[in-house]
Amino acid sequence: MASGTGAPGRLLGTAELRELSRRRPGRAALAMARQWAVILAAAAGAVYWDRWYGYPLAVVVIATRQHALAVLMHDGAHRLLFADRRVNDLVSDLLLAFPLFISTTLYRRHHLEHHRYLNTDRDPDHDPTAIDNTTHDWIRLFAADAVALNLVRTVGTLDQFSLLPVLRGDRTVAQAMGRARCALFFGGLVALAVVLVATGWWLPYLLLWIVPMITALSMILRLRDMAEHVGCEEDAGIGGTRSVLAGVLERALFSPCRINYHLAHHLYPSVPCYNLADLHRRLMEHQAVRDQARISHSYLFGPSSVLRHVAEARALRYATPTPRIEEPDGHHA
């Protein structure tokens, strides 16, 4: 059943929803393998080619696939990768979350609060001041992210579900993860450090893994976060979440694994990412959804882009109504 105060009671039949919600471990495994294959190919290409201009290209490609890993980890947080919860969480941590220095368990706790209290003061992702940013403000923020000028702010935001507090000795976070998972993370970190030092690959690791995380990935995450809810209705209904029907290039850069169908995900969070496009099509068959849905057709460009829609929402919010002037005879001017 669709969630949210503004959502209709039922948009899909029980059998239809059950089919869309069915986990397909093979598709999840293939999606993970595909992202890692692109990452390794981009890194190997940059090192083998060994031209200065090959590294920025590899940084962008790897950042987009790091984003894809985070999106798949998001499915893991909803337990949509594998039916067995222990397998789901273990694979999600080892192949998706830990490489990005985050925890599936911690992210799940954070993200379910986002779903439960969407667009309210209790939503951990809700920023009521975001609508105040102009288009130029957003572009400046994206540019600052791309060159790591917002690094301190970004790290502070991610502290709610990242493993950085664990590295600083935060016992509260460590307890929330569990001793076994903490031991697994630290063991993997030590093993990685030993391999990097023994092989001398620590510099390629910094250039082709850490640099993408703190630059291009940071910018991508900010853009997607803005696209999902900023400028939408201040409720958890259909109008509270935006989907972006972007072209092939923007999807590759900003919305892998069908995360652009974000309204469909919020209405039916039990549906894995590989079924979201089908779910979106079925939802749009309903007049109520078509009337209320926030749909953009690009992230950055054109009259139906996210940037334009957010700017229009901001202008509408701060529009000053024309005062009504009383004429001496009682008529209004």
C-alpha cells in the first residue's frame, strides 16, 4: 500500500505488488558485478594509459559507479538484495558499504527515519533552508563539491551513517553496528592497508578511489539529494517526491540503477531498483498520480529540469501578493 498522507490508499493490486517486490538475487549480483567491472576497468585504463588527462576522466567514471554502489547499498538497507537477511547485510556491507566507509546498518537506521517522517522536522535528510538557494547558489555548491571545498560539511553530514566516527573511537556508533561487523570492517581496512603498502599501490588508490569520493561523488550526491525532494510539497504524499525522467547521459552520470524513479520508490519501498521503471509506468496510469506527481525531464538543463522546477518553487514561495488598494468609493483598485 502506498504510504504518505497525500497518497491514494491503493494503486496496485496485491498480486501485482507481490510480483514487483520479488527479489531476484541474480539481477542484484549482476548489478554489483557490473559496477565493480567498470570501476576496475577505468582505474586500470588510467594507470596503463598513464596520461594526466586520463585521470580526471577516470575520476568521473569511478565516482558515478561509486554512486551506483551507494544506490545498491540503499536497496540492501531496505533488504531488497537477497531474501536471507544475514546474506543481504553481509554482501551489502562487504561489496557496497564498507568500500565507501559507510555501514548498511547505520544507513538503514538513518534512512528508515527519512521514509517515516518524510519532509518533516524529524526527517534526517530534510533541510527547510534548501529552497532558499537560487540557481546560482546551487551551481556554486556543485562546483565547490567538485573540487572538495565542501569536504568538511559533507563529512559532517555523512557522520550519521558513515564509519568515520568508528575510526575516531565513537563507541555509540560501534555498538549500533555490532562487534562482529566492526571487527569485519577493521580487519578489511588493515588488510587493504597491508596490500597497498606491500604493492606500492597506495597512490593509485588515493587518486582513483578517495579523490572521486571527495570530489565528483560529493557533487553527484548533492544534486540527487536536491532533485528528490527540494521544491516539492511539504508532506509525504505523491507531491512530496520528485522523479526525473532524464536522458541516457544524465542517468549514467547522476542516477544509476533507476534511482531517478524516486516517487515510485517512496510510494512502494518494497520494490527493488530493477523494477522501479516498470512500477513508475504502472503508477502513471492513474490520474491521481499524474495530477500530483512532480516530474522533471532533466537534472540541469531545459524548462522541465530539476533546477528550473526548484527555482519556480522558490519564486512561488516568496512571491509577494499585489496589495489591494481601497478606493474612496469602496471599490478595489
